[in-house]
Amino acid sequence: VIPYKNWPALVAYYLGLFAVIPMLGILLGIAAFILGIAGLRKRKQHPAVKGAVHAWIGIICGAFFAALWILLLVGMIASHG
């Protein structure tokens, strides 16, 4: 089911999935995390609106991949400096 009435959750979902892209995933992951939270808030304010699962996937994938790419970037910088 696509949460067409909860666009922040839907966008968070796709950004969270595309956050797997190296380095670009930092920005996509952060955006997915923020929009996922916005999607959950919208769901809480309007119980008829769906999209909680999409929002959670955006939050989890976004946080994971953003942290992963940041840690790898810091590690690469530290190993060369």
C-alpha cells in the first residue's frame, strides 16, 4: 500500500533506500531520517493517514547508511592524514 496521503513517509522510504549510494548516501540518509520523523508525526496527527512502515524504513535505513558513510569517510580521512 502506497501512503499517497503521507508524502514525507513515502519520500523518506525512497531516500532511505537510495542512501545505499556511497557518499551521496550521507545527504540522502539525513533527509530520509528527517522526513521519516515528519511522516510519523503526520500519521500521529491524522490516524486515517497511512505510512508508518514507510516512515520507519526511511528512519532506520537513513540513519544506518548516513552513519556508515560518515564513519567510512572519517576513517579514510584519518588513514591519509
